Amino acid sequence: MTDTTNIYGDHKPATGSGNFFALEDGKTTRIRIQSAPYIYRDEFKQPDGTIKYSNRYAWLIYNHDEHKAQVLKQSGTFFSTLAAIAKDPDYGDPSGYDLKVTRSGVGTETKYAIVPSPKTIELTPEMQEAVAGLDLVTDSKESSITLLEGYMKNGNKFDHTGDVVLKDIPEGNPLDSL
């Protein structure tokens, strides 16, 4: 039998997650938000088997450190921290400046610090095109994702007008009636 202990100790999975923004514990990354916030419902299975739902938020961003456009998906706590910065008249809309995001902790103990950067990197046309090439609704892979503005206009409810409605099928073979 081969000793595989070293491969588990020596291999570290890549932290980048393609189109999704991901940070290692203790790492800081410079990003620029490039979309209005979206909201979606996330489902968590509890240890006792019950399902818990929570609203989460998503944005299109440009990750300066990775040099690519990505989808940022975060919690309500992250949104509230970002909203406090955006409401401050010294900062305003976060699409106008860079943010330094630092992750600390793991699992349910993960926290993010968000600091507006006093030195903003100007987005080039190529960076803007990279962000424009993402489709947040498709790339987020969330079925209920919608613009936060639309969610609020709908009474803080998800609009399910596009849902498929299933109807009862009569007994027997429906082709017999043709």
C-alpha cells in the first residue's frame, strides 16, 4: 500500500474559484464592485436535518489581485458593512473606488473586513469589458437571484412570476382522448 499521507499534507487546493471571488484566511484582496447588488435565497441543511434559509447578496467585481472579473457572493453582514461605507458621504457608491477585503476565520466563524482604499486603480477598458462579459444571473448559479432594487419594490419578496405551474393530469392515458 502506498503511503498517501504526504499528498494530503503537501497539496494545497487552489484558492481561486474561477468566476467566483474566494479568499484564504488572513488574506487581503483589492476589488472594485461593478454592479448593483443582487439578492438570492440560500439554503442550509442543519445538523438536525431541518432546512434554514438566508438571504445572501451578489455583485460583479473586478479583482485587481487576480486580474479578472468575478462574482462576489456574500452574507447580509457583508452587505451591511458595505452599505455603511456607501452611505457615508465621504465614499458613496462603491463602484467609484477600490475596496480592500480581508478574510479572517474559517467556516461559520469567517468574518470579512472591508476598507475603502485611498488609492484607487483606474479600470481600463479591458477590465470593464471583462466584467461586462459576466452575466451575474447565469454565472452566480442561483435560481432565485434578482436585483435588490426589484426585490425591495416587490415588498422584500422574490418575484416568482417566471415559475412553472404544474397541473394535475387526468387519470388514464391522455392520448386516448385524441
